[in-house]
Amino acid sequence: MTERPTSGTERNLAVRLAASRLATRAVMVVERAWPLLLPLLLVVALFLSVTWLGLFARLPDIARFAVVALFGAAALAALYPLRFFSLPTASEIDTRIEAANALLHSPLRVQTDRPGGEAGEFAQALWREHQKRMAARLDSLGTDLPATGVARRDPWAVRAVVALLLVVSLAFSYGPQGGRIGDAFSAAGTRDAVPPRIDAWVTPPGYTGKPPIFLSTDATRKDGTFTVPQGSDVTVRITGGANDETVVYAETNGNSREIKPDAPAKTDTAANGPAPANAVHQFNGKLITDGALVLKSGNDELGRWAFAVTPDIAPQIRFAGEPRRAANGTAEINYQIDDDYGPAKALAEFKLAEQQAPDARPLYGAPEMSLALPRRGAKNNAARTTKDLTDHVWAGASVKVTLEATDGAGQTARSETKTWTLPERPFANPLARAVIEQRRLLALDANARPRVLDLMDAITLRPEDTFDSMSNYLGLTSARSRLKLASTDDELRGVVSYLWDLALGIENGSLSNAEKRLRQAQQALQDALQNGASDEEIDKLMKELRQAMADFMRELAQRNPQGKEQPLPDDARVLSENDLKRMMDQIEDLAKSGDRDKAQQLLSELQDMMNNLRTARRQNQNQQNSEMRQQMDKLGDIMRRQQEMMNETYRTDRQQRRQNGEEGTDQDMPGQQGQQRPDSNEGQQNGAGGDKPMTPEEFADALKQLQEGQGKLKSDLEKLKKDLEGMGMEPNEGFGEAGRSMGDAEQSLGGGESGAAVGQQGRALEALRRGAKDMMQQLQAMQGDDGNTQGRRDRGGSRDPLDRPTRSDGPDENSSVKVPDQIDMQRAREILDAIRKRLGNALSPDIERSYLERLLNLK
């Protein structure tokens, strides 16, 4: 017997020995049981393979019961070898451990043995010392693998063939011809007792907007032929049945094609397993040509449906007028698209009309312009698309435009090709125009970089004469450096983009950026409405549009030179901030209520109003520029009168000197050095009996008239300065110096000092010239975006400055968007809530749920 362990080492040894013996016992049990269980497992595997392959379902009842009985007898015979199984003893386990670990002198059995006979204390101590030394060999005990010896009994590996057959039959059982275990124990009559349920329907393509057609209902069984669109999906679902159903589509031209079943669907079964009567098989196919759908079970025909397939007509697209430049400078294309179910997408394709050089290396491709689709149900299928292409490098070039439309079936149509000059952004500033020209040269041909560098060098050669702002000079210098260092096409495209921003900065400052953000926000919302975006995305885009609109209006107000509103005609209507807010609220309400077509139209109307607002602003700027030109004309008239007065003062002073005998002291007028005087032949005339000498009274009267004229000229200059300040301009010091010189000349003429008055008048004229030059620079800086009224819409007396109908015109006959009132929008919300509530009902049929989901997804 084993003595009770008295130390930690002995306890650890006992634990290791117990674990090793347990593992060895399991190995020996598997080693003895596996050869005895293998025949029974092979019989069970063969039975399952025959069942899953569906052989029992195809055998007659007598043969099936005979095969089942044969398998039962084989299973009973395979149980006979189990009577020879015995569990391993403790001694056999220890012997197996010593043999597996190659332990000599039986160190494991020594731990449980004891000396024979009556042993003294010395013998007991010697035996314990021997056990400790043997225990030292038991630090690491392992277990070998089971040696069943099956390979010797089955040299041909029949067991592997049975295992492979079992795996293949299991995979086959998931197919439409696979069998179930219950087939071996159920009679054929029992399986066919429940008649199958047949559901069949046709689903037209989504782009047609037509509802599904249910073929197996009582209302449609009487219909001889069903008319369906081409490309419709036909579905036949069979619940139950004999699992041998076939679906064939027989075309009218004599061809037939079999529709294969889908993967087996889940059945409505209880928790204890599937029932054969509820097996579901589904067939799906497409209807391309006229024919009949035939459902058979073996040789029996279960259903037949005839179809007349309506072919999908290819779309047609054409121009509805010439492409043109809209009021805000964007490209505008009017067109018509005809299609039986409506187009899926449309675009405008651009090509350069002029042939480029063979070795040209353009940096950009053709501009992209997606076309808005006409509203479903429109009378003439007309549509209009505007897009800002002024920032594209092809802007201003002659292009060939071709429209292309694609329907839901993938059919494509192209329109005729029109040649058109792509609208470009007009630049009033000569420096901005030069930058844009360099940008166009570089973008159309990267090989033109040396020429562009030479043009930049020419512009920056004399910056004091070319640039009014140091920032513009530094920007162009930076662009030249970037162009010179660019080594890849991407870097060159970066230079092209930088030149565009530089030109905008030179021309308009920050207002162009606000307009660009507004257009981007409007286009993003237009695309979202067209693509059926979610309400969350519509909310986000509406916030961006409101912010962009506020920034644009704020920048527009800051650009007003007078710092106040321009006067409007008496019959003009004002577009207030509340009007814009109300229109955007209506757009958001229409989009959320599901009427997105009207929301798109109202958004287009808002875009037109903003375009007209910009056009009106340009008209105001043109009017303002006209007023500035009038002031410039007044300044020119003052300078002309000052020049004539100086000449008259000079002649009067010269004649007085001649009468006083001071002819030789004549001096040239200020500002006339090195030039011939306007009265250079006067001396010859006088010498030859010309002008009559003036008396002192006549000379005093002439100076008095000159003094009054000089005073009147000074008053006109002061009035001109006030008018310029009222228009937002700041007269420079030249006008002040001219006024002081005029005042000095007036005093000198009053004191009879005509010679001093001539010099003072010359200084006044020179100061006026400096003031006129500064005034011209301010006038160029204060001009509007482009001052161009090209593309302005003609308005009759019935339209306000924003191209809106006046209140007295009555109702708008299909020329504006009909916005639903509050009752209509409330009714739309109630319908949507009812649909969502019905979808939330778990008891609703799948077909009804699918139909309601398509209703919610309609655009």
C-alpha cells in the first residue's frame, strides 16, 4: 500500500502521477474501444449517406423497408465486438507509463511497493531512500498516442471512402434533390398527401414605376395573357410538393429555357426540426420576349401563364434651343428627353471645336456637366440645366456640345452636335485678364510653359506702372516661381488653380468666394434632391445653403460703394431677407414631405432670383460707373477751362509788358518749357500792326474778368470734390493743392499781378492732372465684377427687377412653382405616417411590406 505523503515534494509527485495515469487510462480506453466501435460507425455513415443522397425517396416502399432492415441487421452485428471491451487495470496503466517513458527498474511501481517480510528500521530507511531516488526519475512523465491497429485490419482504407461519401452526401442534401433522414421511415403516400402551395408574381423593373402583378390569385387566374415590361422578374414559390418541380419558359419563337431554382429557403418549422411538408422552393427568371411560363411536377402540369412583353423603347434627347450664357454667367442648356419610363441619367459631352497641336499636352480634360432629368408627367418633357463652368480652362473656347441620355435599361441616345462658345467670366481689370490668358495657355498645353514664363517676366518688368497693389505683384511673382520649379503635371495643375485664385483676387476680392460657396451649396442640394437623399442629409445641406446665402448677402452689402442701398424704381419690388428665408423653408418642407420634384423647381427659381439679383447689381454698378464718368467729364472740363484761363492770363500779361517796354523779359509759361507756346506768332502779328494796345482801364477790366472766372473755377472744383466724396471716392491731396493754387491766382489777379497768377495757375493745372490720375485708379478699383450686361434677360413691364411676376399679374400660368399650402403638406405627412405605421406591423405580409418600402423610395 502507499504510505501517506509527509512532505510537499511527495504531494507534488502524487499529483503528477495521478494526472499521468488518468491520461494513460484515456489513451488505453480509446485504443481498445475504437477498433470495436468502427464497424458500427461505418454502418451508420453508410445509412446517412444513402439517406442524404435522396435514394430512399426514390425507392418503392418494399425495397426501402428491405434496405432499412438490412442496415438494422448490420448495426446489430456491429455491436457484437463490444462484448470484448475491458477497462485497463492500475498495473497495466503503470506498465504502459514506464514503457512509454523508457523507465528502467520500474521506478513507478516502486512508489507503491514495500519490502517483503519483517523489515527493521534500517531496512525501512533504506527502502525510503530507494523510493526517493526512483522518484527523481519521475519529474517529467509523458503519454504516447493510441495505437489502435485499425490500419492492419483495414489495409485498403475503406473507412476513408465511407467518410468521403458521408461529406459529399451531406453537401448534396442542401440541394433541391437532397434527401432527409425521415425519408427512410415515411411512406410515399404520406409524403404526397399535402398538396403544394404555389405563389407566383411578376415584378417590373424599378425604373418603370409599375406595381407587381400577382399571377396565382383568383382575380388574375382568368386573365389569358399578362402584359409586362421587358426585363421584368418572374418568381414562382412552391411550399411543400414532391421536390421534383421544374419551371420552363417557352418563348413564342420556339426556344425554351429552364429556370433553375434558388438555394433552399428557410421553412416554417417547429423547434424540433424541419417538416417535409413545409419545404420552400423558389424559382426566379427574367422576361425578355413573349412566351409562356410552365410549372410541372414530374409529368403533371401545375400551372401555365402567358406573357406579352412590352419592349423598352430607347430614349431620345434633343436641344430645345441654342445653348446660351445665363444672366449670372453660367452655362445654360435647354433640352427635351423622351422615354417610355423616363431617363435614368443624362449628361452633356464637350469637345474642343479647334484642333489642338499634335504635340500638345493638355493638363485638363473636357468639363463634366450632368443634366437634370425632366419631371415625370411633364407635358413636353422639357428640362433646363445651368452650371458654372467659368472656372474651367475651356471657358471662352469654341466647343462642340452633344447631349447623351441613358434609360433604366441601359439604352443610350445622343443628340445632334452644336458648336458653342463656352461662357467665360469677364474680367474688367487688365492685369486679371493677362493672368487668365496665361492660365489658359498653360492649361491647354503644358509645353507652353516657357512662353508663359516670358509673359510673366514682361508683366513684372515694371511693377510700378503695372501693379496697383503690392500683394498682386507678390502673388504673380510667387506663381512664376512655382511654375518654374514645377516638375510634374500635378504641380502644373496646382499653378493653374493658383492663377485662377490670383485673377479673382485682383478682380473682385472676397465676393467671388462667397458667390462660389453659394453656387456649390445650391448644386449640392440640387443633387441630393435628385438622388433621393435622406432627411438628415437634406437638413445638413439646407444649413450650408442658409450660411452661404447669409455670407453672400453680407459680402454684397459690404461691396456697396455708397454704404447705403441704391435707389430703386417706383414699381420695383425688394427681395428681403424674410423672402429668402421663407423660400428656403418651403424647399425644406417639400423635400421632407416627399414632393421633391417641386422642391427642385422651387430651388431652381431661387437660383434664377439670385442670378437676376447679380444682374441687377451689375446694372447698378454700370449706373454708378456712368455717374463716375460724368464726374470725370466735369473734371476734364475744369482742367480745360483752367488751361484756357492760364493762356488768356499769359496773353494779357505779355501785352502789358510789351506796352511797358519789357518785351525782352518774356518768359515761358509754367509747364510750357521746351514747347512752342500757343500764341508764339502773336508778336509777329503785333509787330505787323496786330492787336490794339490796351488802355489801363481796359487792362484792369480784363484782370477783373479773369479774377471772377478763376473764382468760379475754384467753386466748381470744390463742388466736384464733394460729389466725389458722396460717391465713396477720396480725392487726394492734388485736388486740395489745386484749390489753394487757384485761390492764390485769384488774389494775384485781384492785385494786378498777372505774371504771378500765370505761375499759380500752372501749378493748379499740374495738381489737377495728378488728382485725375488718382481718380482713375480709384474708379478702376471700385468697379463691379465685370460690368458686362451680356446675357441679361429681357423683362417686360410685367416683371420686377428680380424677374418675378408682379402682384397685379394674377396667377402664374405654368411659369412658376406651385407650392402646396399647409393643408396639402399636412395630408402628405399623414400619408407617410400611415405607411410607416403599416410597415411597423409585424403581421403585415412580406409582399405588402415590399410594396410599401418601394412607395417610400419613390423619387
